[in-house]
Amino acid sequence: MKYLSKTDYSRRRFFGQMSCAGMGYLTFVNSILNLKGMNAAAMANSAVSGADDYKAIVCVLLAGGNDSYNMLVPSDNTHYGEYSNTRKNLALSQGSLLDLSYSEGAKTWGVHPSMGGVRTLFNTNRAAFISNVGTLLNKTTTKENYDNGTNLPIGLFSHADQIQQWQTGIPDQRLAKGWAGKMADLIGDMNPNQNISMNISLSGSNIFQTGDNSVEYAIDPQGGAVGMNGYNPDTDWIVDSMRTTAIDSMLGQYYEDIFHKTYINVLKNSKEAFIEFNEAFENAHNFAPGDFADNPVSEAFKTIAQTISVRQALGFKRQVFFMTFGGWDHHDGLLANQAGMLGALSQGLLDFQNAMETLNTDDCVLTMTISDFARTLNPNSDGSDHAWGGNALVTGGPNLINGGMIHGNYPSLTQGAANPLEVYLGRLIPTLSTDEYFGEIAQWFGVPPNDLDLIFPNIGEMYTPSAGSYPIGFIKN
Amino acid sequence: MRKRFLPFYSDPRYCYNFPLMLKYIPTLAVAWIVLPLQLDSQNYLGAGNSDGISVTASSSHLESIWIDSANAIKTIDGSGMLADYFDVCRFLNQATLGFDSSHVNSILNSGLPPMQAYEAWIDAQLAGNADYLTPELNTIFEQIKDSLSAGGVHDTLLPRRPGWQEFNYAWWSVHSFTEDLLRHRVATAFSEIFVISRFSDLEGYGDGLADYYDMFLCNAFGNYRELIDSITLHACMGHYLSHANNPKTVDSLNQHPDENYAREIMQLFSIGLYELNQDGSRKTQGGEEIPTYTNADINGLAKVLTGLGYGGTLPHLTSDPPHWGMGLWEADVTVPMIMYDVDLPPIQPWWDPDEDQHEDGPKTFLGHTITPNASGMVELNEALDVIADHPNVGPFISRRLIQRLVKSNPSPQYISDVAGVFNNDGTGTRGNLGAVVKAILLHDEARDPSYQLDAANSRLQEPLWRYTHFLRNVEKYNPNGLYWNNNYFVFENIHQDIFASPSVFNFFLPDDTPHGDIQDQGLVAPEFKLHDARSSVGYINASHQWTVPWGQLMNTWLGDYMDHTEVDWVIDDLLPLAEDSETYLNWLDKHILGGRMTDRTRFIIRSALNGFNPDYHWHNHAENRVRVGMHLALLSADYSITR
């Protein structure tokens, strides 16, 4: 297993600094061309390419396991028939599906009837699906592997493990560090702003954005950074003045005790980041009242859009936003409950994509969904249980993504011997790995192809990363 | 490092006074050489008083607060250091959600040697009466409905049952004054292990939340086997993890048993993912850890769990008898679920003969095949026996309880000792939770003062319990004698409340650890999940609200219908103490920090207090000192970190 060694780190961090500094960069490159990965680093590390370079990833975690075979559904008679025969009472009616302008031969699809926004995005090439993606250790996982328990992700079908693996990208270990955190370790130095993390969380502390040398900056999904009420170094009021001085003094001390130190450091970093963040955020783009729907998902997307609108004032060239949208564990009442939630997701994605067009950032901001797993095709009365491979959704501008397409192979939803992917109760072996899904995004974001295995140690089992090509192809360039 | 002290504390006479001896160390230069401690983290009341200014000033204060006043002589001779007092504070900080000096003094004045005094206190708590929420909830709910009626709300629009807010009113009302301290401490620990959450339909079922909590109170010192039985059959758990109305396999419908509870009862409530040694470490086979179960085991257990449904209805909501598939809305959620299984002669005449929802046929899990029985409930009991008898349960549950009560990183020996008590309480009984709690609190690692020397023995106090501890130590006032709290403002800031976790995985998992030094040392500190850039500042803002602007401690959303439902902080008794900064600092250290105030924190707060100068007439220096001093004490690392 390959980890980011200290040497790797210092190398990457050094390059990051070099790129930003600009001066003497080529001289430096020429002198150490013999170092592995150097060219790739120079190509991918596009901080050298110009001041306007900005890329952001917005990762939406659908926590609990989205039943994504009811999000993206076959709509032609043959395949809809297979779907409804397997899903029985969980099947959406064929007529209710919102048709997508995409087909493979006679095979057509529709989205869930509550996802009008996503249909609009998809049919205008601003959304795409990644089909049957999931946690895998190699590309040849079979039913036999499942039956024998060999070469499988640990804790299949278990929330805690699978939600972790979708954040770490490492399905054979239990780790507390995620791939966005490790990206920040590698290329976070591209950001002129080194006081506020490259990783902004709207859902607090999380694995996805925790790296070896970096951690998320958590903001309030309904209004940005959280500061201390009454904290004001310039106040004339004696109460706030004494309190502010005392807090500054507490946070300014060096604490030997690691628990005290950790407790204080979080506060100190938060306080400092707030001051800087808030100053910029006051000039955030004023979206019109109707631009974002009045629900928590759209409100969180709005906060992200506002943050992106002040990226230059804040000094960011790379940002990863993370939000958790929970409540997808529909063991009960799937049809009723999922409809409202998919509707909120769909509306939020549409609102956000429109906002990115307003800000002229739609071709540099990629939104992606992750989820613990898909759910059993078979019902357990009116709900479904934890399963495996499922459908993910990406949105972005038409010059950024190959939208209007279903990438990967949408699997057969039949059951039994006829379907080599179905292991039990309608659980499907993924045909695309998280390595491929995440690797493509990470490479676009600026991680050199040769260094992807520092983040995703199993990636070599899936494909050989190389500059200028993507394993799935949902990103254009 | 601890071994250095063995000659001291191995003698029981010294053991109890050990903190006192530690507090002496800085005054003995020679001790610095002999004991190269990281005294940065040590607390010693009085050590910051040597500048003499405020110490002498305090001698002019009232006799009644003499014990709280600093005095140079007392500082030097140790009588002002309250070492015994702080040792009891440490114990009560582990055993309660908040206590005041009366509890400390009752232990100090018991006349027993320390360990016996602690044991006697635990025994008395074990033998005491449970202070249940449901009676309080019912009273509160009636009172609210009366107020709504009086305020013009039509009968048909009155709430049909209490919701999460009324549950919170009841909890805070009870907890503001209860003497049933240890049982509530254990119940809240259970609430973070056997998790249900109001972030589900349960937000509308305050009656169910209260009954579920009362079930914890009832079983806090009972037997694990009965506890897991009550949890499994509780309507709220049945709804939350969806094994209520869980039907058997129907091939024609492609229908299979719901696997949710079958998985989580094993993963989270009993045995966990890997086979464990008694000390909590994972067993290995050929270098590999050994999974406790596979998905086939989950499927086997899921079959056993089919057929459970709600067992009672509320007559004011429905005239139907309980029946299969009935909704939560009409259920009496305080009645355990029943098995809808007509293989047995119906014990209820209204059972529909078609309601045979329990799966027939063989059921195997964890290497055990359930003895086929006509009664699904008999099969379920056998399955719960299999789970409760699994050797993992002792170390699994012990570690979690130790983490909630004492420390984040118990040694393997600590886990093993407690698990041993779980396995056999000395009378041959397995799963005696009262004995387990006692073993946790009386263990060397909890009681021996030397463990306070090493940061590795720390725990970040959960923010909610920082709040409750503070509340128990200040004078609260409501003109109507209502101590209700919906806690919403605090929750919004600290992201913690009872039954308010985002998922069944609680606010944090036992192995969670924050990025940085703690993780680098291979330690865990799960509570730091509640201390991120947002919630850490949120806690400061919440404590600011309690103390500085108006001192509003608790509140409700009933202001449109009821007068004066907010609870205020009465600071009158503290005002004379605050005339002298040092005296108030000593009070804060004693009552809020339990002796954990470090020199540097003392220095910082003192500077702030002294900024409120009595010579200025345009502000109330004593009130400002009381408020700001309390606020700073609450947000200090000293207060939040315990060991």
C-alpha cells in the first residue's frame, strides 16, 4: 500500500510554492527534470497558467444511501418492464418518468418525476449520470468473489464503512482521511490564501476534507462563516473590550497539553478565518430572491455560490465545498420520502448551476454527488435495503462536462442467473469504481496523473492514469 | 511517568491527598528537578496568588465566604487548596451531568475513607428511585394545552401528543434539580450508544422519546439482556430502524425482510464488526482481523425480526385496535411492540387471521440456528440471547461506557477489567450494568489522581454536559417555578442535544479523532467532532448568551401563550465575591472548574476582571466581573478538558 510519504509531501508542497511564486520556475524545473512526476506536475499545476485560473468541486453527500435506481430509470418498454418486474411496488410508473434526450439504441431513460431541474440540466448538456459506480478493489469483481468473500471492500452494505470509503476512495481500509483533504495536502499551496482552508465544509467536520496536513473550514450553510458574538477589538464598550482581550489572550497562548492545544487551535483558526472570510463575504454577489429555492439544500448551494463569488478577494484558485444532505436511508416509505428529497436536490442543482452561469464560473465549477450505496432493487415491503453500485450525478457547464449523457454502463435490472452483476436481493456489483470517478475529477482539479496513486492507492488496479486522458470521460478537458 | 509516583500513591493514605501534593510541587524547587512534569497542564489553586495584591485584599471579606477567599497563609499551608474537594469533583464529573457543592460535601462529610465514600455514594445512587421523565412530561403537556386553550386555540387544534420540545421541557425540568444523578448520567450515555433521533418522524413523538429515555433509566443499573430486549421492542426504535411492520419474505412480490435493525443491533448495539479480546483489541487469524458477521448473518437475523408491529393505540386518535401495518401516528408508542404471528392461538381476539407476518422456516445467524418455534417472540428471544451472550459484548459496551463517563482512551487493562465485570459480576451474573458502571467509576484509571498528569487520559467534555454542569452550579430563577428549555438556540450553536444526532451513528464514533497532535499520538478524541470551526465558536456564543447579555439560561417557544417561561441567572450571591477578583476566581475554580483552573487561565481572567474598575461609576464592576468571568471560565480549555 502506498501512502503519502513525508518526502512526497515536501516535494508536492515545494512545487506548489514554486508555482505560485512563478519567479525562476523554469530554471528550477530544468535543473531537476530527472525527478519522477515533474513534467506532469508542471502541466497539471496550472497555477502557472494565469491569474484567472479557478477550479472548484462541490461534493454533495447523499447520506444514508440514495436509491439511485429510482433516480435514473429505464423508460423504454423492454427495460422498464425488467425494472418494474424486479422493483414491484417500489417501481415508479412508466408514464411519470421525465424523459431524457439520450438513448443507446432502443434503450431510453427518464429521471424521477420530481427531478424536473435535473432533466433541464441534462437535456441542455449541463448534467450527466455516472452509472453503476461503487466501491471496488479491482475491475474483475464477480459474483464468485462476493460468495467467497474475496477481494471485496470491507463492510459492504454497511453505512459507516461505505460512507467512509466514498470519502476516502480506499475501500479496503478504515481511514479517517479523505481524498479532498489529501488533494489539499498536495495542491493547497496553489491558493494565495493560506489562512483559510482550500476545503470549505457546510456540514462541519468530515472525513472527505481531512488530510494529513489540512482540515476543513466549517461555515454555516445559511449565511457563511460563524464568528463570536460581541468579539470586537475596536469596541469602546468595556464588557466587550475586556472579553475580547481575554479571548485573544487565551487563543494566543502556546499549549503544551495536546487536548488543550487542539481545543484552542480550532477556536483560534476559526476566529482568524472568520475575520478574513467575513470581510470578503460582505461583498458577495447579491442573488435575487427567486434565484434559490426556499429550502435548506438550495440555501446551502446559495452560500457556496456566494463564497465562489468572492474567490478572488479571498485569494482562492482551488476550492472544494462539501455538504451533507442526509435522510436517504429509506428502509420505509421510499416512494413518498424520496420524492421530496430528490426534488430538493434537483432544484438545488438547477439553482446552483444557474448561479454559476451568472457568475461566469459554470465551466470551472463541477458538482458531484456521492452516497453510501444504492439500495436493493427488491423491496422490503415499502422500502429498500443497503446495496452497492449505483448512479451518481455530475453537473457543470457545457464546456466543462460531457453532459446529456449516461457514462459507464447502466446495468441490467433483471435478477438471478440472467444477471451476472446481481448478487442478492437486487444488489449490483459496480462496473465503475470510485477510483475512476474520483480520479478523473482529481486529475482535472490539478493532481498530476502520476501522483493520483498517492491519494488512491488502488487506482492502478482500475486504469493507468495518464495526462490528457480520463478514465470515464464525463469531463471534457 | 506514572511509575515515578508509585511510592507515593501506592500508599492509600497518600492516594487521596495526591492532588494536594501535586499542587505543592511548583512551590518546591527541588521537586522540579526530581519530577520533570509537564506542569504546563497542571492546576494548583493558589499558585497564582503569590503576587499578594488581591490575596491580602480578600481577607477583608465576609466570614460566610471565607472558604472561597484566597489567603496567603492558606495558600501556603494547603488548607485553601481544597485537594480533597477537587478529588470529589473529579469523581462527580465522571458520574453526573452536573453537581453542586452539596453533592461534593455529602461525600466529603461521609466520614468514610475516599474509595469507600465513593462506593457508598454509588451504592446509594443505585438504590435510589429513578426520576422518570414521563410524569413530568404529562404534567407539562397538560399545562401547555391549558395555556393554549386559554389563549384561544380551539380544542380541535390542540396538539394531540407532545413533541420533541415538550420532551426537552421535561428533561431540563427534571434535570435542573434531580438527585438521581448517576442514573441520568448512564441514561444519556445509553442515548449515545443505542441511538434514536428526533431528526426523523420521532420529532412529533415526545411521549415516545420520554418513554425511550425512561427505559434507559429503568435499565441503567439492570441487566444488558433486558435492556437490549426493551430497546428491540420499543416502538421508537422500531420506527427509527424500521423493524416495525417488517414483513416476511414474499417471493411473488420480490419482498425480503428489512435488514436495517438486524445490522445495526450487531454493529452498534452489541458486538461490533470484529471479534474482540476481552481488552477490546481485535483478534487476528493469520494476521487478519476476524469479522464477527457476514451479510448472510444479517439476513438470517432479519428473518427473526419479521412480524413485529406496534402494540397499542391511543384511543383519542383511533378507535381501531392495534393491527399489523398501523401507522406510528395512531400508535401508543410507549407500549412495546408485539409479534403479529397467528401460528399461535390468538391472545387478542381482534387479530386478523391473515396477519401471520413472522417468517417461517430455518433462520441461522452467528453460527446459530434458531430452534423453530411457532411463536416468533420465542425465536426473537433466542436470537437476543445469542447476541447478548456473544463474548464481544463485554469489551464492546465497556469501552463505549468508559468513553462516555471517564476518558477517551482507556487502557486495554481498564477495558478488560470492566468487561470482566460485565461477563461476571462476581455472583455469576452476566450483563449487570450497575456493576459495570461501578467498576468503571471505581477503577484505578478513573480514581487514581496520578492519571491526571498525562494528557493521554483526557476527555473533551461534550458541549451539552458543559452546559448542564454550569446550570447545576448557578442560581436559576423563573417566577412560575418552570424550569423548561427547548434548548433550540443552544442546539443550533453546539449541534448537540438529547436524541438529536444526525444518524444512528451518534454525534461521533468511538474511534473518531481530530486532525493533528492527538491523532499523531495514536489517540482518539471523538468529542472533537462537536468542536469544528463552526460549533467551537457556537459554544462560545451559546455560553455568551447564558452569561453576558442578559444571563438567559433556558427558554421556550411558548411566549405567545404563557408568561415568563424563560429561566434567568440570578447573580446576587456572587456580586460580593466579585468585589475581589481573586475571591471570585477561587469561586469559579471551585464550583465551575473543579480545581482545573490553570495559572495562565487565572491570569487571563483576572486581567479581565480587574479591567472592571470599581473607581469608575459608569458601569457596574461587580456584575460585569461576575458575568464576564463566568463566560471566560466556561470557554477556557481548562473547563472543557477533563481527566
